[in-house]
Amino acid sequence: MMTLRQVEVIRAVMVTGTIGGAAKLLNVSAPGISRLVKYTEKSLGIRFFQRQNGRYFPTPEAQNIFEQINGVYKKVDDLSETISNIGRGALSELRIGSVPSISQIMVPRAIEQVRRRYPKLRIDINILKLEEAIDYLLLDRGECVAMSYRLEHPGLDFLPLASGELFCIVPEGHELAGRKQVSAKEIINYPLIGIDPNDPYGRIMAEIFARNKLTYDITIRARFGTTVCALVKAGLGIAVIDQFTVAHGGYPGVSIIKIVEPTKFDTYVAVKRGVPLSLHVDHFIACLRSEMQGINPARNAGARPSGRARKT
């Protein structure tokens, strides 16, 4: 039997034609190469080379062995290429879902990090409602869903992402624009734009008023936070929105104001229970968690916009 090291040395001599060339190719000493060639020939009872004018030529009886050795190296090269492709993500697909509030700003920033590490990775992103997220995971359409709430389900696990806060957003020029903070009691004095309080995401927004026993009226309801922001920008009212929807200046044209009352909420990644996460999904979750934990929405809160104030 030949060891992989013997195969490597015999091939190096075959390719270079000299002991010195093989030593340079393998970055070892020439005497060590010479000794291993002699030992291999003696132990196998086969003469691999004949020496002529300082060069080593394969013997006729060793030709078939060299063909087999080349075949081994071809498979090693194929293996190396496969490993390289896996390392770049070329043979895999990242399939993830997200609720709209996280998908708008946070997910793209996390995906940008994933792409840098796995440039060949195929990526499939789905924007999902709560009822869609459950089937998405249980039917193996994707491996994880970023969510702004959690639920009790025997087939799902919820991994923590980041804690967030709610902020009041108003159109530029609004009389509240430029304020450092505003109370829930003040917010209900203006036409409100929001999401149905019976929706899990809308319930997060509604709790700020429920905790303070405040009666409020949502004059315009919209399904997604991005639509709420667009309506606010158009001057149709003000709204309470999560920090991830408006992070990193993601929605220009509105002013962000801190709310006096505590508004903390938690976000999660939902995964199918008992199913190991792929390397790529695990990296995506780490990137998403890092992005969400690193934002500072208060940096843009209370900025005074230009333009004439108006009451909306």
C-alpha cells in the first residue's frame, strides 16, 4: 500500500523530472524526497524511475501506476474545488423570511454582510405575514423568519434578535417636528395612521395607549409600516412606528420623536424546532442580530426640519 504522502512525492518527481524540482514543489529537502522514493520502490518491489543525465523518467512498468496517481489527484482537485465552492456559497441557497418591519432596512444590511462572506451564495427572501410564517417554516420553504413578535407553537423555536423601541413620526413641518420627546397623551390629539390593533404587529403599537388607558382613533389603517411612513410623509397624520422601520434614515421626509412612556419590545428569529441550522443561515442570523442591536434611532430623533410648521 502507498500512503498519500508517498503518492504526493512520487507524483512530484514525475511532474518535475528531478529530485530537486520535487523538493521545491513540495517545499521540503531534496534528501528527504530521495530517501522516500527509494523506500517506496523497495517496499513495493517496483522501480518507478530510471535516471538519465540527472533527470528521472518513469519506467514502463510504472506507467499504469502513474495514470492511477493522476486520477487520484484529479479527484483531489475536484474535492478542493467543491470545498472552495461551498466556502463561497456557490452550491447552496439561503432561504429566509421576514416580517415587513424588519425586511425594509435590517434584512438588506444583514444580507450585504452575508454576500461579502459568501459571494456565490444564492439568496431567496420572502416578506411574510404571521400566518404565512408558520407554514413557511413547517413546510421547509425556508429556514428562518425574522419576526417582531413571538407566539407559542409546538413546532417552532424563537431565538432572540434585539430589543427595540417605538417612536412617534410626523411629517416635516409638523408642529411636533423638532421636539425631543412627546407623550402618548399628546399623540392622540392628532389624526393617527396605524396598523389594525388586532394584528400582532399593530398590537405592539396599540399597547402604548392601552397601558395608559387612552382612547385613540386610527383614521387611516395600513397593512405595513412602510405604507404608514409614506402616509405620514404625505401629511395625512402622525403615527407610532418601530425603530427598525425608520433606522439609518431609511424613510426620509418624516421626523422621529422619542416617546416619553416606555415602549420597549423584543424581536426574534423563528426556526423549525429540532432542525439544525445551515452554516449560511446561522451566519445570516448573526449578521441580522448585529445590525439590529447596533442601531441608534435616537440619533435622528428630535431633529428640527426646515419648513413652516403645520398641524396635521
